[in-house]
Amino acid sequence: MPLYDFRCRACSHAFEALVRTGTTPVCPSCQSADLERQISSFAVSSAERVQQAADKKIKKESITAARDNVAREREHEAHRREDH
């Protein structure tokens, strides 16, 4: 059974549905069968998504820390110049 993404034309609800051959899914919100099949993204396991999110967070934190260090160094240098 393939998994498809749909958007209901009646209520605009977006959802996924497993569709068997010869069956027509209905919107879980309004029960309408007037659906538009969406382009599905490729499947990625949860573990891969979690790892990608963790990697992205680490990279963002590293960039933020580097930016903060540069700002602190500039501030320290400015104070040092004022004192001398």
C-alpha cells in the first residue's frame, strides 16, 4: 500500500493516507472525497531526521558561539584602548 499526501479541496486539510488499489481515500476532517494528491517528499527514517536536526543545531550553536566570541573580543579590545 503506497502512502500518499493529500490536500482536501473542501476544507484545505493536509494529510497522509495509505491507499489500496481501487480505493478512494476521504478527508479525515470533513469526510470529503474531493482530494488533491500532493507531491510527496522522499521517505527518511526518524533516526536520520533526528541526526540531521541535531547536526543542524550543533552547527547553528557553533556559528552563534563564534559570533559571540568575536563580539566579546572586539568589546574587550575597545575597553582596553579606552583604558590606555
